[in-house]
Amino acid sequence: MLVELRAENYAVIDHAIAVFGPGLNLLTGETGAGKSILVDALALLMGGKASAEVVRHGAEKAVVSCVFESTAGAETILEENGIDSDGSEIILRREILSTGKGRVFANNQPATVAVLKLLAPELALVHAQSETLSSFDQEQQRILLDRFGGLSTEAVGEAHGRWREAAKKLDELLQGEQDRLRMVDLWSYQHKEIEQARLTAGEDEALETEKRVLANAEKLYTAAMGAFEQLYEGGASAEVALRAAAKNVEELARYDRRFTEALGQLESARATLGDVSASLRDYAEGINASPERLAEIEDRLAALDRLKRKYGKTVAEVLAFGEEVGRKLAEVEDRDEILKALRAELDAAAAAYRAAAGTLHEERKAAAAKLARLAEAQINSLAMKVRFEVAVTAVEKESGWTANGWDEVQYRIATNPGEPLKALDEIASGGEMSRVMLALKVSVEEGSVKPKKKTATPRTLVFDEIDIGIGGRAAEAVGSKLKSLSRGQQVLCVTHLPQIAAFADQHFVVEKREADGRTKMQIRLLDDRARTHEVARMLSGATVTETSLQHAAQMIAGSR
């Protein structure tokens, strides 16, 4: 629901605020007071085209903003566009500079006109005299028909998703086929080269260690044997010193038991020294200073380096590359079977989609016939004489397949006898268009099948100058239909007719006045007394009489 609408320095508006409520919100006022300007401002916030001409003379910029109650769908749109939702409300603001440039904000965060256009179908549908039917394109016409028929596109959407996925997999395989065939020779060479190398994970590190030992065999032998001599074998070795010290401590322990533990520690040290010495001797004796083995290791490491330069930083990465190449070769070899399986999968998915889309098409045709009859009757009760049709055309070529089915839905109308049916966007009169939209909405709300899963529709409907060319009973019918429609959705309407104004839940008057040599516009919410006076003014003109006041009170009472 639209909660608030603000405009600053917009056309003749210096500053205006309107706080709307649920039900039927009606705007009245003298001709030229600026009622339609407010509707145009809202259309701008729904993504309408902006112009520097709307900036009030002498101002640097025009600012229009509004507050809507939030919806789950609107919050999703904001999140998908990187905009944080702001609790229970959505705040939209648009600034138009006198230079023609502009800025858009959603929840006080920078946004784009494209985001406003995405939000519009979720928040409001504006039927302004100055706008085109872009907000009620074929997509919106389809959504309205589906809502009327209680039709769900879930099954056809799932079938479409499976078909698209199968087509994508097949297309990727076919597109990459030529590239793969060109790469087969290279892959075969790479796989063979890696396979013949008979690699073992981690062998490069082990070989590097062995290479260091062989390259420094003499130094290592000298160091090991030198340590062995100093620890065990030489006349002044550590082992000789420990043995002599142990004898002296043993003598001490014979007389003083305090040295018994020290003697044990010396014996343990001698044992450890013996083990270390033996390890040094064995290591030195095991050193193989073979030039042949060193050359063999260097050749192997060079071969590993060549493979790592081509296929990976480590032997493990080279092995992984070889496995991947082998998988690709196997895939190429099995391509005929894979293609056959993918084509079968695509055919099955296409058949499932055709079945789902065909069923939905028949359901839409049945709903379209019923909606056309109801809408034509509703339109003709609004001082028009038309023929109306809802055309549902199946586009069975794959280029016409969508997640919502393959149907093109178009509402067609002939507003004069003898004329052919034409698309709604070819209707010249804005007032006629508003009445047609009103009749359609009433038809959908009153005659629709309750859907299993409700289709999202705009929560606020806006009609501008809906009463052009009508009066009397037709005007009462329009007012009654607006009232009926407003029970399910918020309705905002600009009118000049007292028969319609009498049905308002909230009645606003738009007034133009002069101050400091400038024209200014203001909008007021009327209480019951002021509302009766405004309806009386609409009945009698500039001079409000007691009779017109009584008539206005009767009309308002009758509308309830």
C-alpha cells in the first residue's frame, strides 16, 4: 500500500505531502489545480521517464519521494540489486536536476531507474494520462489473466528449467567438440609423456636429499669418522675420559653411597656415547661415492623438472594433470555415447515442456474467454460500447518457450462499432484506457478463480481522469466499481465527478493559490464536513447552496 507521497519543486508544486490510507483514495479540485501532477510524480517513482521541464522555475532540482508498505517480492528485488531492505517500509526518492541529470535512491541507498521499474509491478500500477502502456505490457496482461484463472506456472516453469539445463549441456558439448578434437593429439602426447615417466609422489624431494649426500660424500665421510674418533676410537676420546672418570666415581661410591647414582649416570652416558659412535661409523661406512649413481639422480631430477615446467609445480600436480588429460581423452572416446544420452535427455525434457505448456495454453484459453465476457460487460457499463477480446496465441517454436509457458497474451478492443479489434496500446483516449483498466481489475477481483498459489499483482492501483466523457449513471457505476475494487487493493483516483467522489474512503482536495507572486499547490485531507462541502462544490460549481449541500450529504450517505 502507498503510505505517503511527497513532491518538492515539482512543476507548480513547491512542497506537498499526501498521506494515503487503505481503500479508495480520491483526489478532487478545480481544473488545472495539479491533481494529475501528483499522479505523474508517482509514475516517475515507478520508473517513468524524467525531464528537466518538471523542475519548478527558479529551483535547482525537483524531488519526489514515496513510502510503500514492504512486500516479500519487493524485498527480494532490493536484495538482488544490492540494496538493504528497511523493515516494513520501502522508501523511494528521485531527484531531477535542472540540467536534466538525476539521481535515484531506494531506502536512502543509491539505486537506478531500472530498479524502480523492477519494483513497479510489485508496488503500484499507474494509469496516468501522460504515460504509455509500458507498465501494462504483454507480461502484465498474462499475469492478470493467470490471476483471474487461478493458473499456476510452477509445473511449466520446472519443465522449462529441465529443458534449458539439458539444452545447455548438449550445447556445451557440441560447441567444445571441435576444440576437443583438435586437442586430442596434444592430450595424447601429454598423457603418454607423463605415463612413461612412471612418477611417484614425493620422489623429487627424496632424490634431492640423496643427491646432496652423493655430491658431498667425502666431506660427510670425513665429518662422520672425525666425530667417531673424537667420541670413541682415539686415545683422547670422550669414551676414554668417561671410562676413567667412572673408575674414580666407582671408588668413591664404595665408601660413600651418595655417588652411586652419579656412577649410574656415567654408565648411561657411556652407553649413549657408544650408540652414537656406532651410528657415525655405520653412516660413514655406508656412504657410496658413486659418480654413476649421482649422474643417474641428476638425469632423473632434470626429467622431473621438465615435466614440472610443463604440467605443475610438484610431482603431485604433474600426476593430477595426467589424470585430467586421461579423463578428457576418455570423454572424447566416449563422445558418441555421451551425445546420444544428452540428446535423449533433451528430447524427453522438450516433450515434458510441450505437455505442460500445452495444458497451460488450454487453461489460459478457457480463462481468456471468460475474462473477455466479464470485462466487456464491465466496460460497457462505464458509458462505453466496445467489443473486447483476450487473445492467447501459442508460440510453439523453441524460441518462444519461457518459464511462464509459450503463450503470447494480448488484450484487444474495438471502441466503436464496425472497427477492428486492436491492441490496448492503440486506444487514443487516456480516460477510456483508465476505464478499461478499471473494468479489467474489477472483473479479475470479482470473477477470478482463487489460485492455489496467489500471483503477485500491484498492491496500489492509480487511475487518472477516469471519468472523462461520462456522467450520470455511468459515473455512479464507475464509483461503485472503484469502491468494489478498493476492498481488495488500495486505489488512488483523480476525478471531477461528484458521483465518484461520494464513494471515497479518504478524500483529498488539491488547491492552487498565489503567494509572493508565485503559484503554489497544496493538498488537504478532508474531514466529513469539508468533504460534503467539496462534493457540493462539484455539484453546483463556484457557489455552494444549501440544496447542493443536502444533495452532497445524500450522495455520500448513499454510497455507504
